[in-house]
Amino acid sequence: MDFEDTVEEAAFRTQVRAWIDANAPRHLEEELKRASFGSNGVVSEDPIAAGKAWQKKKAEAGWACLHWPKEYGGAARTPIERVIWGQEEGPYAALTGVFTIGHGMCGPTVMSWASEEHKRKLLPPLASGEHVWCQLFSEPASGSDLAGLRTRAVKADDGSGDWIINGQKIWTSGAQYSDWGLLITRTNPDVPKHKGLTMFFLDMKSPGVEVRPIKQANGQSSFNEVYFTDVRIPDNQRLGEVGQGWEVSLTTLMNERLSIGSGMSTGFPELFRFCMEAEIDGRPAVEDSAVRSRLAQIAVKQSGLKYTGMRAISALSKGEIPGPENSIGKLVAGATMQDLSMFALDLQCEAGVVWDEDSPQQGRFQAMLMRSPATRIEGGSDEILRNIIGERVLGLPGDIRVDKDVPFKDIPTSGRKKK
Amino acid sequence: MNLDFSDEQKQLRDQIRRFLSEKCPSSAVRAVLEGPESYDKGLYRGLAEMGVLGAAIPEEFGGSGLTHLELCVVAEELGRALAPVPVSSSIYLAAEFLIQAGTSKQKELWLPKLAAGEAIGTFALSEGQGRTTPARISAKVEGGKLTGVKFPVADGDVADFAVVAARDEKGKVSLYLVELAAAGVRRETLESIDPTRGQARLVFDRAPAELLGTKGDGWHIASQVLDRAAVLMAFEQLGGADRALEMARDYALERMAFGRPIGSFQGIKHILADMYVSATLARSNCYYGAWALVSGAAELPVAAATARVSATTAFQHCAKNNIQVHGGMGFTWAFDCHLFYRRSNALALALGSQSTWETLLIERMSAGNAETAA
């Protein structure tokens, strides 16, 4: 039981720290520390350009996508070295949030399924931050039940072998500035839903691709809808076989849950600071026994997530694969953040309704309140995550699926009985 | 970073688990629940012979000279098996008081006997309803004689001695070692929500009392020892939580309703997933507590309260939902669910209630925060 680096890890950490000290964009540090939901906090310059510049600098020095093979733009480092890098990068990691989906999900999928030629062409510019990728999976009628998606890909009738895409995707982060997209489509509606899917990668500048920002419930617009009207994709941009799209998507989704769940904040440090400052009947709120009980319960969740992460890092450090315990991360963090934002507003009493620059911590708790419903849904809803824990970790049987052996075109699309 | 037990410690865990699965099946727990004995003497002797009672007692005092990490491993297994033995009173508390505050003579007299299971010690703090604070201690010692009433005292019915918190001649809280077979001590066994662990009322009327530790320093010493015991107790609770989760999982796989295993219904599956979440948070917090306990970290008070609050939450959550998943069968005397339910609620109160530890955690965090700020 210790939190010490091994000799090799310590040496690596020293090397990383020295490079970051010498190269990080220090002028952005204060802005990055104010990073909030859906933005990296940079306002003094173009936040995307700032992210690309930092990624490029890292790539040139061999610090980009540490765990990827060198031939694809990575540094062939060990998982524990990647963790150490992340710890040392600190606030600057927020700069490259624009690449989270590309590096965390699309990249690994391309690495597993694309041809060697495509891997060498696509991955290095993704690693170096030249290209941004997005993930075109969810649709208005298929979220948790992703395999129910309806965007159609049909073979062009001109003998070119190309595919023609029509349909709509939703909840696509970064679509408006992405160069490439990972797109899952339905190629065969006459077979059960999981069997008729095919995965492609797509040039987002292709004719017929239209990106529209979604105005979210919290008033921000960090997600998009993407519409496809007769978009043409060459067959050599297919990943996996025709009809193998579900299998390909699982590579992406496994990576999605890993990367979103790790190192999530619950908002506890902010709440604790608030309770030290706020007053109840002229005494610090933190001295109130009801506040203490509530704070303690949130504190042990925050701490439990932190040390669960450290147990996973311990496994990596020993060259082992971390256990399933990390699957709790997003489930705990999302619900905790929502609860604690309501609690923080309760302590503000009637003034909690006000959300402006003069609100405690510039309205951070109001922002958490309004953003946290999305955290409990994106990247696997709380309910889907509980199914995954129940089935993959505890070994419980799957639910009965009434649409499993039904051709996709015959699956009912409305819960209302026809009159 | 290595927030995990060593391979040797994991082997010790396997060894103890095998021993307990043989010597402490639920029939042994029920024998104490339903029978006249207030603990399993054969099991306690067996644990002593394995050397686990003395795991963290120095070799010069008859212990095995291992560390508190090994004792954490032991505690988790005792919790899994609901072992009906006075280890928490005698080892986490009494032995720890002697190690932390005893004179060499006191250590030489009692530690070898505690390690060998030949004597049982306990800690007598509470004097009745509500949270114990220094102001609420009215037991007092004058001229080496203790007078007062302590209850509940865990294992007070079978202990050979108790470490008693009482007022000294100056009215300060001090600790006294009191032999319970002596004249002037009367003990009454109390009924409790968990009869697999004994509870007693100790009535002292001018009973001989020997000072333990510095005079007037009793509350401070007790706080330190309670923090150390809280980490070990948290491991016991963690073991219980994990076992309750496993029972519920196994039943959900086996029990059929509406033509399918009940574990395939999301209504049951999600309860089990939430039990896994609370047990996992507790495990990670317990490891943090274990690290602080063995490394002598300054943050032990925060780490101990963190582990304790998290493990209490997890064990109560898993034990109550274990009954829920079992449905009506879970509320029968014949099924073991109520054994876990009883133990989880009894351990939630031992060493001070959940709200007490929640308060301690936040008090300590704010004090640390103020120090950091200053």
C-alpha cells in the first residue's frame, strides 16, 4: 500500500514535468482553470486553434497519443506512462478536449478495423491534432438502443461501388469543426437489427453533409444534429464487412465508456469550499450538522472514485489489466453532481434561483444543475451502465429482447396501439 | 503507485477464508444467535492458534509481529463470515489501547494473553443514549476505585478486563484498566438487535482501577485508538457488504419468476448494480484508510472517517437490499439474510454512529482546509 512511483515511473515523471514546464502555454493557465462544461475555458483566443497548437507541439516532441504505436503517430509508451503524463499535464489537458472523441474512440476503432494504408494515412494527423474526428452514432430514435438506427446506406446504381447515405444523426460533439466522422449506417433492413449495420469513415466536407447545432436545455450548444442527403462514400472507407457494423461499434463504445468515466469530477471540492464560506444563522454552513452529514456522504463518493482510479492505476503499474471497478465512475459522478448542485442551491435559499456573475463561484452550481442531466445520459445512460454492471460484472442474464430475431423493417416504431 | 495488498497478504486472505468457511459456516453464527454462549469459543481459539489475533501485536508481547495491513485482511474475512467472536473489542480496541498507551508492565501482562485468545479485553465508553462526548462521561475514579455505569459495552459480558473512560480526581477524562472479575463489578448481559455479538451493562461500585496512559489524556488517546479501530471495523463491514451482495446475486440467478431468473429484470439488476457501486466505493476508501493506518500518515483521522462512513453506508445498503432481492424468503428466520441485516446495523453503531463519523469527517476536513489556507 503506497502512492509512490517506481524508480522508472519517477524518472519518466521528471522528464515529463520538465518538458511541460518548458513548453506549456502558460498564458492560458488561468483561463483553463476556469474550464467549464462544454468549453475549455479559453476566451482570449480561438479555443480550437489553441487546442490544435498544443497538440501539435506535443506531437513534435513525441508526447502525443502516448500509448499508440509509433507508426500511427503515437509514442509506444506503457499505459502507466500515459497516466503519469495525464497527471502532469494538469489544466492543459482541457485544451485538447477537442480530440477526446478522436483519440479515445475513433482512433482505436480505425486502428482495429481499417486497412494498413488507411491507418498510416488517417491516424498520424489525428494524433498530431491536425484533424478532428467526430462520432456519428446516436439518432433521434436510437440512443440506448443504438442498433435501432435508421440512417440508410445503399449501393450507388452507377457501378462505382460507392455508398449513398441518407438520414440523420444527433448528439454529435464537435461535428461543426470535424474533418472526419465515424459513421454507422443501416445497409440491410430485412435482417434483425444488429445484423444489418455497416460502419464507414467519412470526410465531413462531403457534399450533402449538413451540421446544425442543437440548442440544449441549459441554453448552450455543444452538440449537433448532422443531416445526410445523398452523401457519397467510397466503398474503401468501409470499416469491417458489410453487416459487421455492430461488432465494429462495440470497439468504439468500450473505449467511450473507459475514457468518459475516468477522472470525472463530482463537484465536491467546489461544494466544500462553498460550505466553508456560506453561513447559516451567522455560523459557517460547514458547522451545521445536517450540512455535515450531507457533505460527508458526498465526500466519501468523491474519495471512493479517486481511490478506485488509483487502484486501476496500481494494476497498470504492475502491468496488469484493471478490474471492472472503474465502470462505476460516470454512474456515481453524474448523479452526485446533480444532487450536490441542488444541495448548493438549497443552501443559497431564495437567492439560489439567481444565476449570474454575482452568484457564488460565478454561478458554477447553477451551471452544474443545468448541465448534470446530460451527464447522466451521454456515453451510456445511468440505466444502461447499471445493466452493464449487472450483466458484465455480476454475471446476471440479459433482458429478454422481443426484437432480437425480427427483421428490422418489421419492428414496431410506436408504443401506441393503432386504432 | 500500489494501492493494493501484496501477494503474501492475498495468500493470507485465502488461507483465512478457507479456515472460516470450514469453522464458521452460518450454522456456527446461528449457534451463537440461538444458544446460550455469547461467542464461539472454539472458533476464537482457532483464530488464536493461526496467529491472526496477534497479527499486529509485536513479537516481544506474544504477537506475530506483522502489520495492521494483515489485520485489515483478517477483519475483512471475519466480516464476510459474520464471525461471532470478540475480535473487534479485544484486538482492534483493547490491544491497541495497550500498544498505544500501556506501560511495559501492562503490555507484558495482557498482550500475550490477548494474542493467545486466553484473555478478552474491551473498551467501555458509552453511558447510554446519544453521542458520547467528554462532557457526558460521569463515571469517576477516586483513590484508584471506579464508580459508574457503562452501557452498552460490546463483549462486556465475557471480557476479562475493560479499558474504561472515566473522570479522574481532577475531573479530566482519563483511561483506566479494570479487571471485570474483581469485587465491585457487576455485569448484565443486554438483549440486542444482533445477538451474535454480545452487549453488556457494566456497573462499577468502587472497583479497583489502574491508570492507562497519561492522566487527563484519556479522550485524546481514545480518539486515536478509535480512528485505528475504525479502519479495521470498516474492513469488517466491507467483507459483510461483499458477501451480502454475492448472496443476493446468487439468489437472483437461481430464483425464477414469470418464467425467467429474477436477475434478468432491470428492477432487480439495478438494485444489484447499486450494491456493487457502494461496495466498490467502500473498498477503495478502505484501502485509503489501510494505507493511512500503516504509513502513520498525518491524514489518518480523515482517512479513517472516510473509510468508516463509506463502509457503514455500503454494508447497510447491501444487507437491506439483500433481503429485498430475496423477497419474502429473505424475511424468514431460516434464510441468512437477517444475520447480515442485524450485523450491518449493529456495526453501524459500534465505535460511534454514522452521523458521529460524518461529523468527525467534515470537522477534520475543515480543520485541515483551514490549516492549508493559513
